[in-house]
Amino acid sequence: MTIPRIVIMAAAILAGLLLVFHVAPKGGDSGNQAGENLRAPSEWTRPIGLSSSAACRECHAEVYDEWSASHHRLAYVNPEVQRLSNGFQDRDCLPCHLPRPIWETGLGERPLERATQTSDGVDCFTCHHDPHGNTMLGAGPVSAAAKSAPCQPTASALISDMRLCAPCHNQHKTHDDWAQTEYAAAGPGYRDCNDCHMPKVTRRDGSAGRSHRAPGAHDAEFLRTATTFSVESAGPRTLLVTIRNAGTGHHFPADERHRAADLELLATRADGEVARLRIARFRNPYRQEFELRNPLRTPGATYEETREIEGQGALAILALRVAASFQPDRKNPYPESTQIPAGEARVYTLRFPEATREVCLRFYYRTQPFQSDDDAVLLHEFRTNLD
């Protein structure tokens, strides 16, 4: 009987060590600063018997596969992120791209970075592991059979709290943006981060849950639901273009400074020669981009300008910022940002020169401002003949 006991003890010690290594911070700082609202009730007193997200797959295969296909999983290894952070030499990015459990520091508090399982990025432990209660938190209910599971599950309403998303996503003011919209107001119109980014699904076994695929900026079809795009005639050789942020609960694009959305014009002459011109860019610029200015700083603002279409003549532009119907005067921490807040619209009246025969208007989404049209997502397109 002695050998089996030794084996069992060794296995338990090893599992505990692996868990410690999984959440260990770079530099060895324990960072155990739990907020008083975090400790979940739990009957468990031993460390959970899991060391990586891969161990969750045995019981949660569908959820694991959804997460595996998400950009949460790619948060650290994504080449785009690696390039923008200089291989994470910009260490300020690490706590959100390689985070330890949110529950260590608290809901709404910035997480700590970890040193291991780098390929997992934002993993199962980030959102679900409560190291103080020695448990993995879920929405519940917890079945009788699950009581013997190695993750020692505990049901907690806090797993659906928006403050669980805020520690990382509010680094880009996304949570603050949402809090100023009608979606954050109590009532039948309430919608939170989960409603769009973790929609309800029915599992193969018939159980209800939420998808962990977390669609966002890298999902073309999801992006196309963010805005509406309409073009109508406003007189001879004149078009009225309206772009409205009608499908998000935050600014569009969301405040990651390398994101951009562009209204582009392709103007064709009678001889078939095509000229290209950017009408407007929607983006929160980096702070060092001093040359960028927002001409529509307040709801109701307008501006007029004339732009040259190469080989065709002058294009007259009248731009208007249309306020949202809910809380039209919102706090704006970045005056030079040209993002479109939720519910707002941008309206462009375009009067074309006589030499322009055909017009194509395209609305692109770019994950970084220098991305080519071929790599960008074409959200909307409109073509017409002016003759």
C-alpha cells in the first residue's frame, strides 16, 4: 500500500507545482491582491488538478474548440500584436495579452502577467480560475456529477459581470464607451459585452451556454453588422453618404489606436481612367501623430472642403456629425479621435466635377492603418453612374 500512496502524493504535488508555474508572474512577484468582492464560496481546500487550458478539453470539448479558434487564444502569439509591441518589449501590453487570473487582482483591476503557457494567450484560467477559492468559476448550475471534477467548479454570477472584461478592454476605453450608451441602461434594451461577443448557444448535449469564439475585429461578417451604410441622390452630380454606428455598444472602430475605417472613392472618367481618393478616416490616432486633427469634435459640427480628384477636377465635400439619440453629449477623453460613438452618424454630401462619370464608394476596415485594400475588410460598397 505504501507505493500507491507515494505515487498519489507525488502526483498531487506535481499538479500543484504546475498550477503555480502557470500563474507565476514574470519576475516572481506574487501579486496576491484579491479584492474583497472576489472570494467565491467553495468547499474546496486543495489546489485544482489542472495545469493548462488543454486539460479542460476532456470535459468541455466544444468550449475548448471555440476558444482555440478565437483571438483570445492568439493574444500573445498573433504576429500583428507581436509587431506592434516590438515582440512585447513594450511590457505594458503583457498583463492583458498574457494575463494571470483576473480574480487575483480583482474585478475591474488590471491583471498581472504570467510567465508560462504563452501560446494560450487569454486562456481558461484568465477568466475562470479563482485561486483564493481553489476553484474554477462558471455560470452554473453545477451538477452533482461535476462535484468530483478536477476543476472543482463553483457557480458564480460574477463570471458574467462586465467588470471581468474591463481590466483589459477598458485599457482602450471600450467599457467606458459602452457605459454611456442605451445598452448599459437597465431595462428591456440592456445589452452587454456577452450579448455580442459571447452569444448564447446550445451545445451538442442540449445544454445552454455561451460561445467562447469571441468574434470581433478579425471576423468579417461580424464587422459588417457594426455599421449601416447608405447612399442617395441629393441633386445633380451630388450624393449623400450616411455612415451610422448602429450595431456596436462602443465606438467604431473600438479604441485600439492602430484600427482604422476608411471611406474611399474610386472616380472614373469617360475614357475609363480611374482616380482614387480617401474621403474620411475613422480612428483614434497615436498621441505622437500631432498632424492629425478631428474636424468634427462635437455633435452637430460641420465642415466644408474641396478636394482634387486627379485628372477630373474639384470634389466639394460637406461633412456633418449627427448626434446619438441617447445621451448625445458624451465624455470624450480624446478630442482628436474621429471614431464614431455608438448611435452617432457621419453624413457626407459629395458634389462631383463634370469629368467624373462613374462613382464607386467603398467603406473599409483595417486592423492597422497601413493595411492594403486587399488585406482589409470591405464592409460596404456602392456604385453609380452620374450621367
